[in-house]
Amino acid sequence: MGSDRFRRALDENGSDEQLAVADVLVTGAELLDRLEGQTEETARLRGRLAAVESALEAERKTRRRLGQSLEEERAARLAAETGIEAERDARIALEEQLETCEATAVKLHEQVTLTWAQLSVAERELAWARRPVWRKVFRLPPVEEEDA
């Protein structure tokens, strides 16, 4: 269209440069079409940019929340580890106390057994000492008493 107008101005002996310039020159309608296309492309790209920025902001918020959750989990883990360590120390102390009590119980049992044995011997000696004189003369053992 517009190129016809410029070609008319050229004679048949026109140079190649003039033909190239004529082909490069465009009409206002073509420029307007190009501008509208670029405007649409810009709008589309701005929409994509807004979507990417929105996704980026959502990602940042998610990362912040994950970071906070991670810090909370670390604090909870530290508290749990501290509690576990305290319970472990308490368990060790109780085990040591239990071992001491068991050793004491064994000693007490031995003492009680020894005391009962000594009491039995003392009872026999007392029974021999309390026998009536006639049993002593005949060297008879004491009479066994039955428990009621």
C-alpha cells in the first residue's frame, strides 16, 4: 500500500538504497497495529509478572512460616532433651539408691537370720537352765513345749 506510493516516486533507474528505504517505511495503521500488539504483549507480561510476584510472595510467607515452625520444633526438641536428661539423671540416682537399699536389705536379712539363730540357741540354753533338779540329776533334756 504505502510502498506503492514510494515506488511511484522512483523511476526505473532508482537505486537499491531507495528501494530498501521504501520497503522499511511503514504506514501509520501498521505502526498502530504494532503498538497495539506490543501493548497487549506488555499487558500479558505484566499479568505474568504479577502472578510470579504473587507466587514469590506466597513462597516467602511459606518459608517464613516453615522457619518459625522449625524454630518452635527446635525449642520443643531442646526442652524434651533437657527433660529426658533430667529423667535419666533421676533414674540413675534412683538406681543407685535402689542398689544401696538392696544391699542394706541383704545385710538386715543376714542380721535377722543370725539374731533368730542366736535366739534359738539362747532359748535352748534357757530351757536347759530351767529344767527341774531331778532332770538335771538324770541329765535329761528339757521338755519340749508346744506352742498353743
